[in-house]
Amino acid sequence: MANRREHLNNGDLVLNGRYEILKCIHSKGMANVYLVRDTQLGKQWCLKEIRLSQAGRENIEYISLMQEANILRSLNNEKIPRITTIDNDGDSLFVVMDFLDGVTLKDFVQEKGRIPEELAVKWMIQIVQAVGYLHSERSNKKPIFYRDMKPDNLMIRSNGVINIFDFGISVRIENPNQLPEYTLGTPGYVAPEQKKKNLPMDLRSDIYSMGRTFYFMLTGVDPRGFIGEKLKPISDWSPDVSPVLISIVNKCMEDNPNDRYQTCEELQYALENYKFSDEKHRSSAKRKVKVVIGLAVAGITMGIFSIIPFGINGAQSKDAYNKALVVAQQSGRLEDYDKVLSMNPLSISPYEGYIDAIKEDGVFSLEEEKGLLNHINPNLIDLKKDKDYGKIAFDIGKLYWFYYPSEDGKTLSIKWFDDAISSGFNKEESTAYYKLGVFNRDISKSVKEASDSGMYKDYWDNLLSIQNMDTSDIITLQTNISIAECISTYAYNLKKDGVSYEDISKELKLLNDFVSNYKVDNSTLDTIKSLYAELKSDLEGLSDRVDVIYGKSGGGS
């Protein structure tokens, strides 16, 4: 492959035939970026290639890609792309990572114009949360200095979530007293201390760049057009933006790092509470309080205050709640989310963090189940009224299905997927899980009653339908185990229900290829190691068993 063309063509297979090139997304110098399809999992990924024969290991593009790969492979956050594979074929270095479907913030604003305040703040908070994760010790024990925050490096996904990408100049801070001394970053967005040697530089430089990015969001004006000049006030471009929000953005952009927000936690708190500091919003809130008090005096006190999360000392409680929520979001610890939900169990959003914290070790323990249900069950009627309840019900269903310590989890998941369906959330996937749960609940009874005919084909089809819907390691492994166990336990019944030998053989090949290519090392979570070993064991001799049942070996039928 030494004389290979400048870039791969559509349909080409790389890395032992696993990834099929769908299209070239970007090509520059000796680096190419492709959209690829995983032939084993059917999922689309982004593949970055550096041609080693031309670049060499001292080339800046090679160094940048390796730096990005080494940082990303240790991170686990929904707003940051994941690395799945780092490999080479002797001629090129390949890095396979999440494909970010969507549009960059830069392109979005250039096409649509400045972003409305409410949506802008929503996205600002997401950006701060992602950078806060990088700055925290949760990012593999050492903070990460991103160094290149700008609209070009933010992707607005199809699900509405902002993702940060391009970590080519990011660095992990091994020693806070030894930060990079050389200039890197994008003019118009880079902090003053990043541009000049001998100026102290720290994580607050990222906060400056976020401020410049927020300026772009609110005004539609790119700071790169003002290099060497002072930016015009936000109000000159967008006179309707809240003065309090403007002051927050301006504080991020202070030349002196000591005058900025000192941490992402501080900035996030300011953004989440800016309306409470705005006179316009305060007046509106006062009017609403007067209405509530009037209703209470009219004799419906209990009915009203049952839906007011923070009771009589609302302002103080709200403030304490928001502070606790920021702490929980930054720490990701279950006990912190437990505190938040104890303060207000009717707020949907903390449940998402609570569920993520449960999944951290790969097990939904009985103690964790008790804690979660203690928050949900007494408030279920009110929670179901929330438009976002369906997602929480869906996520709880998956907790039971994939993370519960016994097979009972699959049956216990039914009610949650039923709630998700009723709420209209992700109906196709929710229905598939619901039917799978019902199968596990009813199959023994149906066998005894000889009424199980046809159930196995539906079970098989539903299992395959969820196979590639979620690509997280634990769920992928658990799903593959369920498919292997289905074949092992019900192969004869699958044959009777009309599932072909070819279909099962195809699936077995996918499962065996998956096991062969799956990487397990010392850093792998123990739960994942155990699941991998279970899947590997389940597949041993399974193909021969299927051959016998389908009459493909030894002449049986």
C-alpha cells in the first residue's frame, strides 16, 4: 500500500475488513476523515487517517491525532466523542471514534443568525458542563486544558445536545505548576495569556474562550473579525438580550484571569440563575407568587403547595437546590444526586444524572434500586405529568434490563417501558423492550400451557431490533449475550417458528467476530470483563449445536 491513492474510496474496507468507507468527510494534507460503517455492528463511526509513509511520526498532524486519541480514550461523557479503536495497517494510522451527526455551532449561526436567548443559555450550560468535566479530576484523575474553544469545535447533534470535538491541542495537566508555555489557539478566541509568553496560564483561559464563543452565539458576530480591536458591546448587536446575561459573558472575557469566573462550576451556577437576578424576571416571579398565595388563602392550600417544590422559603430553598445540583453535575456522585432529589423529587432533570451515576460501576444494586424508588414512587403521579418523564421511564427500564443483578430485572423493566410507550418516548425501541420483557415473564407459563408457538420468532426479531440501538459497552455485551442465550436455549423452537439456519448462522458469525475483535485490558471495568467472559463462554460450541438442530451436521433433522 506504499503507493496508495491520496484517500480511500467508497466501499473500501480497512482494519481487517471491519470498517467500510462510506464517504470522505474531510481531506487536508496527509490527514483524511471518513464516515465508515462497522460491518460487525452495523453502526456508523468517524475514522481519522494519517498516512504514516508521508507524514512521519514527527509530523504535526500525526502528533495532534495521537494527542487527541490519548485524551479521548480515557473520557466518558455524553458531550465528548468516544474512541473505539486505534490501529494502523503499516502505512496509515487509523483512529475510530463516534460520528457526530449534526452541524457545527459556527455553521448554524452563519446560516440561521444569532441564537435566541433561551436556547443560547441552554447550549451555554451544556458547553460549560462539558468543559467542567474536562477540568475536573473525573477526566481520568488529571484536569484537561482544552485550549481551542470556538464555534467551529462545537457540534449541535440531531438530539439537541452540544458536543465538543477536536482535542488536537488539548493537554492533560500533570503538574499545575508546569502548564504549556507556547502559544496555541484560534485568534479572536484565544485568551490574552495564551498569546504571550511568560504570562501565567491556567484553566481560566478556557473560560475566556467560552465567553468569546457565547458572544458569537448572542450576536452572530465572529470575534475573529475584531483581532487587535475591542469587541463591540453585545447590546449594540442584540439590544434585547438580558443585561444580566451580558454581564456574565463579559465577565468570562475579562483580560485579567482573576476577574473572570474562576471555575466552570461558578459560571454554570451564574447561567442557571441569571433570570433570578434580572429585574424583569424578578417582577414576573413576584406576580406569580402573589397568584399562588391568593389561591392558598382561598382554601386550596394543600392542593397548590403539593406542586410547589420549595414551599414557603422558596427563594432560599431554590438557591440551595441549584447549588446542590451544580455540585452533583460536576461530581457525578450518587450521594450528591441523592441530596438534590431529597430537596426536590419532582424535578425531572436530576434523575438523568442519578441514573448515570448508578451505571458508573456497571451494576444497578438492590440498595441503589431502593434509593431510586424512594424518590420516584411517592411522587410518581406528579412526575408522570412532566413532558420529559417518558425518557426517565425508558432509562429506568434499561437499568433493570441491563444492570440489575438478577434475571428478575427483565420482568421488572416492563412497567417502565410501558410508561415510556404511554408517554410517547422512543416508541419503537420502548415497544421492543416491553415485548422482550413480556416474553421473559410469560414464556414458562406458555410452555406449560403449550401456547408458546410463534413466541420465539417474535422474541428473536425484537432482540435483533435492539442490537445496534445503543452502542455502550455494557449494553452491547448484554444484548449479544441475550442473543447467544436465545440461540442456545431456543434453537429448536426458533427452527419451528421459521427462523432460518442462514439467519442464525449470520448472527453467530457477527457475535464471534465481535468477541474476536473486542479489546479487554487491565483498565477495563470488572463488570465488562465478566460480561465478555460470559459471552465468550456462551458461544463455545454453539455453532455446532445449531448445525445439529438444523440438520447441517451428522445427518440429523
